[in-house]
Amino acid sequence: MATFGELTRQHTHLASNEIDHLQRLIGEWGMLADLSFADLLLYVPGASGADDESWYVVAHVRPATGQTIYHFDYVGTVAAGQEVPLLGQAYGGGEICEGEIVVENVPDPVQMMAVPVRLGSKVIAVLTREWSSRSGRHPGELESTYVGLFHRFAAMIAEGSFPFRGPVADSSAAPRVGDGVMVLDENARVRYASPNAVSALHRVGIGANAVGMRLNDLGFNDSTVRLAYETKLPVIEEFEQTADVTLLARCMPVLATGAGEPEVIGGVLLLRDVTEVRKRDKLLLSKDATIREIHHRVKNNLQTISSLLRLQGRRLNSPEAKAAIAESVRRIRTIALVHETLSREPGDDVAFLDIVRPLLRLTEEGLQSADRPVRFTVQGDGGRLPSAIATPLSVALTELLQNAVDHGFPEGSSGGDVVVYLENADGQLHIRVINDGVGLDSDFELGDATGLGLSIVRTLVTTELAGTIAMRSGTADDFTAVGLPNHPRAAGTVVDLTVPV
């Protein structure tokens, strides 16, 4: 389905500021649909204006407070012939008009209220309220009050004062009509409070009848209302009304445009009790802090173990034992590095690149020597990974880097380059470790390799991470892709890991 912007550009000659005005209207009209208990549709005239009788539906919203009469999506369709006179009358005359239409697949006649959408001195579109009056029930006080509010906002749309033109806070997280509504007069006195709004007042200890009272006289925080009335713009605020109750409030001023500046003639205050939501947020923050502290302590413990192993290694005389201790220290430091990164991150995910970079420095410091300098670089980005994947993957990468140095650049070689390439795409993390050192033997088979390092890599990648691993000699294209010259003296080695993420 085409987007709102695509529809307006395709079927109309509206200017960019006019399209922006309509988009702001759409951003607010969920509240209007709830107040009107009806479907709202936005019509724009065809590219030739209203004279060609082509009207396109570019947006549609259904009410959350009542039933929709349209189960079919009419966005992108052309208005039926019987709707055109009402649309043309509202568009050409700039006045709100009403009528009755017959809609296919709707058994009862549909009432239609056409509201001209004005920007400055120009009508740019028509908003319609469409509903069936054959429900057989009489509207109560709540419905009559809400519909009356809708008529006030409809008048503001026709005058060009709604949607509001100033800087307006995002309304996506604002309270909805179903959460609780208070209708205020020009002096910010309560004229009507919906049952849910009364319940919200009771939860903060206000049991008195609010009708006819100012909010501050009731002991209720009225800063949202005062600011909305002063600025003539919607205001959203969250505040702790009591030590135990947190409320989210949004006040919409109702304006009347006369000969001069718009005047505030009333307001709508929407209320939502967000106490439980904020308690859960605080609990999540506390859990995040606890998890980060655990990662920090695990990192410290691993570093302590690493230090103890290094002390033990210094007391050994056997070169084989010292080498085994050194390998164990590197593996422990790798895991500690992951926990250190996680201790700085909110949640359980970590940017894998933030692990790989210090991991390369760790390998560079611990494995290379002055007579065979090896340069380590990383390319690409591995994205964010959960710790359950990042930890074993980091250990596997450490083993591959150590293998690249030990076997690709043995004692007596002149050193070279090791490149780690990362790519996270289509739910797969691809890691390529390529070096320009000594290549693989012609009869090398990864499955037959018995070294501890490759055994660890195979187990972690294929068993724990459900991934794949392949090793082969490098080619000229491999080296060119990562910016390495293809040395004729060596084929180099390429290791490819693929892990689902």
C-alpha cells in the first residue's frame, strides 16, 4: 500500500507545507475519532482541484470507543459519486456541512459530516466523520459530551487553528480518550469528568465532586492545564500526584478564532494512571544495574584468576607448561573482556565490534614478537549480539587469532597481516579471519585437525552456536577484498565462520 506522502504526491498538487499540515492532523486525529465515536476519513481533491470531482481517500482512522462501519480499507480509493457534492460544498464554501449517503456493503444509511481543512486562508482537504445513526440507542451524557468536544475541534479545523502550529510534543505516548477525560471551561473549571477520570482522582485521594471546581482547589497538580492555557498549545506532563501514584496528563486547549488572536474557551484534559508502568520501568532499571554489577564482578574474578595463573606460570620451568598456562590466561582474559563490555552496556546485548577491537589488541600484545611483527585490523561491523552468542564467539575468535599467528607466522618468518572481517546480514553473522602468512598443507582437513585450539573452535561454533566453519588457502581475490597484497611466497589462510543471530 502506498504511504500518505506517496498518495498526496501522486494525486494532488499540494505544497510541502500543506502536506505537513495534513500529517500533523493525522498525528492528532486518533483522539478525534474516539471523541466522535465514528470513522474519520481524509479526502484530498484531484490534481485539477475540486472541479474534476475526483476525491481521493488518503487516510482513515477507526474509533477505539465505538464500532467501525467500514471493515474495508478505503485508503487510496476514489470517493463515490454521492459523496462528491458534500465534499465539494465543504471544500468550496469553507463551511462544515452534513448529509446522508449510501455506502456499498453498509446496510444502513451513513451520516456524513464534512469538515474543511484550512491552512491559512486556503482549504486544502476535507475531513469527514462517517457513522450510522440506526443503532437504536440514545446517547448518554458521556457520548453527548464527547461528540460536543469533537464539534469544537471540527470548528477549529475549519478555522485553521487545529492541528496546532507551534512546537507540539509527540502524542504517540499520550493518554487516550478511554483512559479518562476532563472537560474544562475557559477558567479551567471542571465541567465534566468521565468515569475513568473520576477513578483516577479517587486513586490519588480526591473523592470530592470535581464538577465546578478548579483542579488546584481539589489538591490536584494543575501545571499541565496552566501551561496549555498560557501557550495555547497541547502540553504533556508526567508527575507524581502522591508518593504512590504517577499520572500522565495531556491538556489540549480549545480555541475560538475571532477577528484577532485565538482565545482559549476551554480545554480537554486526558489522564492516565501510569503507576504500574513506571514501577516496572524502575524494576527493569534496577535489574539492568544488577546485571551490569554481576558482569563487573565476574570480570574482576576472572582477572584475579588470570593473575594467579600468571604467577603460577612464572614458577614453572617447563616450556610446555608455561605455554599451556599462557593459553589459559588468554582464554580467561577473553571471557573477562566480554563481561567488562557487558558491564558498561544496558541490557544483555553488546556491540560485537566493541569486543573485537580490544580482543585484537590483547592478541597483539600477547602473541607477536619484535622479530616477526604481525599487524591486526578489523573491517565491517558485527552488529549487536546477545551475551550468549558474544561470549563463545569471542573465545572462538581468540583461538583463530592465536592459530593464525602460531601457524601462519612461525618463528623465523618476517611477520605479516591478519584481518578480521565482520558482516551481520539476513540473520547471519559472518566472520572471516584471513592472514597472508604460511598457507595450509595440501592435505589439510579441518575435521581431522587434532589441535586443542581448533577443537575448541569447532565445538563452540558447530555445537553451542549452531554455526558453520570452513578453512582454506587464500586466493588473490580474498586478499584484494580486504586490501592485502597477495604475497607470492605464501598462499595465506582464510577461515570463514557463519553463526545464526
